[in-house]
Amino acid sequence: MLPYIGRRLLATIPVMAVVAVVVFMLLRLTTGDPAAIIAGDNATSQDVAAIRTKLGLDRPIAQQFVIWIGNVLRGDLGESFFFKKQVSQLIVERMEPTLALATCTLLLAVAMAVPLGVLAAWRRGTWIDRAVMGLSVLGFSVPVFVIGYLLIYLVAIQLGWLPVQGYQRLAEGFGGFIERLILPSITLAIIYVALIARITRASVLEVLNADHVRTARAKGLGDASVLLRHVLRNAAVPIVTVIGLGVALLIGGVVVTESVYAIPGLGRLTVDAVLARDYPTVQAVILLFSVAYVLINLLVDLSYTLLDPRIRY
Amino acid sequence: MKAVTAEPVAALALEPVAERAGVTRLMTRNRSVLFGGTILALVVLVAILAPVLGTSDPARVEPVLRNKRPGAVASTRNADGSQTARTHWMGTDSLGRDVYSRVIYGARVSMMVGASVALISTVVGLVIGVLAGYLRWLDGIVMRIMDGLMSIPAILLAIGLVSLSRAGLRTVILAIVIPEVPRVVRLVRSVVLSIREEPYVEAAVALGARTPMLLVRHVLPNTLAPIIVQATFICASAILVEAILSFLGVGIPPETPTWGNIMAEGRALFRIFPHNILFPGLFLALTVLAVNILGDGLRDSLDPRLRSRL
């Protein structure tokens, strides 16, 4: 197991390297002089020259990359042009809402999708199956922000059950915190539910036909027991894999959902930074999200041995 | 990330290409293909016929007619003093532009983006994928780059790319194409790898077929079916991503009527005038749904073995 973890960690290095190069190139590919864009319209040529020196833009590109990656590895993500503070500090401040939203969404999505998928597979070909699959295609197709505004309109404005927008820190009371997270989490969970339910159905269907399931039935086990102990456990690997891969959708969705619900998290920060052409912040957030995505999928890979003892490395 | 995208459609490659007539019949008999295809065709038709569908200039600002609710009848005075009454079926936005006209014209941008992204990313992905699958020395490097690109969530990469230069239609298309290419490359490569081992390819090699000939005659036709399915899904996702970029305000310039832009415009007054978001949202959802259903149907009819599984 340990050598496998080592090899797996080594394998993420080239991936991370490509991510780092792409994120670095984002600024360097700009049409025009990044220093001039950063300086703004009213800058003098001295200002532009000063910024160019400060950012090291007058050096060869390879050298720039080495300096930048060195700084990033030491936790120095540079200074935000727009917010006028260290990007790392900015990220720490915006972390809580995004983590809260992502965790809530993940829990909600898994709690909804897995039972739905199992149900659809178990009642294959019936109206239940068709309804679940139909809803799943629908979930893929309705954009996050349309779902968000529909929910705000119906639940918050028409019915007045929940607050419309905003975020409250956990430290300021759990009630207000969770109250403001319900709608955004449902919004964000829908596409995720669609994805997980589909894969759950497919992988449960495959296991349902296996010999050991027939044996379990033959020895008189009830449906619940067969489904939970014999089917779901064996169907777990693809489901967990797709949960990991779906994190990419989740991250994309966070950016949109935070904008719809006015949540001051990392997603909102990304959009604000892009609109303000605040490149260090854009780079840092994209890098952070990508690293998180790669690490989550690394954990998913490592979890296979726990889920399925037959998998040995 | 291994086992990351075992694209289900890749299994198609093992099947010999069915006769054309059979495929066409299967496709038209499939209800999903018919349903999705019909709606998509309608949207394309609407996009093409936008000027004759009772629309007015989608960019015309009329301060007097700001924020009319759907169905409102408004009369405007013409230059010669006569009055013309106009019904705003979908209301007007906060600049007095007719939402119906904007939604109808918005279909053009969505269709354009969907079609071009699907086409460009498939062609680019096809070329890179075939080369990576066939030339072993290229494979390692190309696939590491693709893995890296795929580790950046698509919407973030697109947002990062549009932040580079002033966004316009071309930048947006490019920004959506780049994150999609690796997915096509992986698919094509996996198909090519499995075909290389087929006896008939070995036979062709033994008969002295040259590599380019081999690729065109034997490899390309086999990638066609999974690629068509993949392109449909790319089209759906491209339409969505374009709308998201516009909605966030980082996409196509706000004066251009796109579904995302109309919704972005309606955000401020959403609580009082929800129609600015609901109508374009409905069109967007319906279109993406149609394309996704079409994709599902194509996958089913091009590879019947997968029907029961996904």
C-alpha cells in the first residue's frame, strides 16, 4: 500500500506541473502588456515601468516562472492589485463560506442521489426508473443560476420561508448559518445529484445480476439487506469515483451559486477578480481549486482499497 | 487520475461500423433522437428566422418603456405623429428593450457557440488523439498535458481564459474549446489504441498500408460514432458555459443579446421583475435539454449494447 501511495503521489507531480504552467501562462498570454493593463488607463510610462520591474516582467519568461513557482511553493501568492492585500490572506478570509457550501452540497447530493439511483436500478424499467432518469437529464440541462433564481423566487420571495440571499458566519449562530445555506446547497446539488444518480443506477444494475446477489436472495435475505450489504457495497467504487470527478462540476457551480446568492466566498472572489483584472488573485484561486480537485481525486483513488478489499496495490 | 474517464462510448470502437442505412433507420426510430432533434431544429430555425418572427431591434433602448411586465401593450409615437401599439409578450428590461426580441436573437449566439465549440474541439481533439494513439513517443507527453488541463475545472479555466483579453464571441468560443479538447483527445486515443490491436489493422499493415492511409481508412471511420455522441454533449455544455460566462459578466459584451446577458441584466431587479430571468432561462434550459436528450438517443442508437446500462 505504501509504495502505491508513493507512486500515486509521484504521478500527480507532472499533472500539477502542467496546471502550474497553464495558470502561469494565463497572465503571460495576455494580448498587450500586462503591466500596462494592471497600471490602468491613467498611468504614466514610469508607473508602467515600475510595475514591470516589480512583477519581474522584464526578465526572461523561464526565469519568471521559476520565481513565481518558488513563491507559490513558499505560500506567497503575491499581492492583489484590486483588494490591496496579500492574496493568501484574501483566500483565507473567503474560505469559510465556500467550504460550508461545498460540504453541505456534497452531503445533500450523496444523501439524495444514492437512494434515487438504487431505487431506479431496483425498479428498473418501471415509471420510477424512467422518472429518476428523466429528472437526471433535466438536472444536467437546467443551468445552476436558473435553478437558483427559481428557488429564490418560489421559496424565499413567494413563500417567504427562507432568507433571499447572503451568508452568515458559523460563529454568529448556527440557525442563521444553516438557514442561508439551504437554498444555495439545493441549487448546487442538483447537477451533482443527476450525475451520481445515473452512475449509481448503472453500477447497481451491473451488480444486481451477479451470482452472489442471487445466492443472497436464495438464502432468504430481505430486499433491504440484499441491496445494502451485497449490492451497494459492491457498486461503491464507480460511485465514489464519480463523486470525486464531480467535484469539478461542484467547483464550477460554486462560482455561479455564490454570485446568485451573494455569498462572499472564493467563487465570488474569482468573478470579482476577473472583472477587476486582478491577475494574481485569478491565478491563485484557479491554482487552489485545481490543486484541491487533484488531491480529492487522489484520496478517491486511495479509498478504493478500503471500499473493495480485492483491490491490492 | 486513472480510470478517470472510461468513456462509456469508447466501447463502440469494437463494433464494426454498421451499414449506413441501418444506422439512419435506428436513429430515426429512436424517440429521444426524434424529440431532441426536433426541438433543436426548431431552435435553429428560430435563430435563423429571428428578424421575421415579430421581433424589433433587440438593442433598441426605449427609456419610456422600462420594466414592463409580460403582455404589456405599449404604444409609441412615430415620426409622423401616428401611434403604433406593440405587445411586449415577455415584457421589457430595465432599459426598455423588448425581452422577446432579445431572447429570440439570443438563440443565434447560443447556436453559434454550441456548433462552433463542438466542431472545433472535435476536430482538434481528433487530430491530437489520433496522433497520440498512433505515435507512441508522443503519447506520454500529450496525455500528461491533457491530464493537467483536465485538472482545472472547465468553467474556471474558461473564466481564466476570457479574463485575458477583452471578451468577444471569438474569445469566448476559444475559452470554451480549450477545456473541452482533452476530453475528446482521451476518447479518440482510447478508440485508436483498441483498434491498433484489431486483426484487420494488422492485416492492413502486413499488406504494406502506410500510416496515413491506415489512419484515414481504418482508424477514422471507427472513431466517428463515439465522436458524434461526444460532440453532441460538448455542444450542450458549450451553450451552458457561454450562458454562465455572460451571466457572470465576463463573457460576450452586455449589449449583445445572449441568454446569459439578458439574465445578467435582470439580476438587479429580479425580486420585482422576474421575467427577465425566467424567459431566457426557460429557453436556455429547453435547448440544453434537447441537445442532451439528442446525445443520449444517439448513443443508444449508435451502440445498442449501452442502452440498458446508462
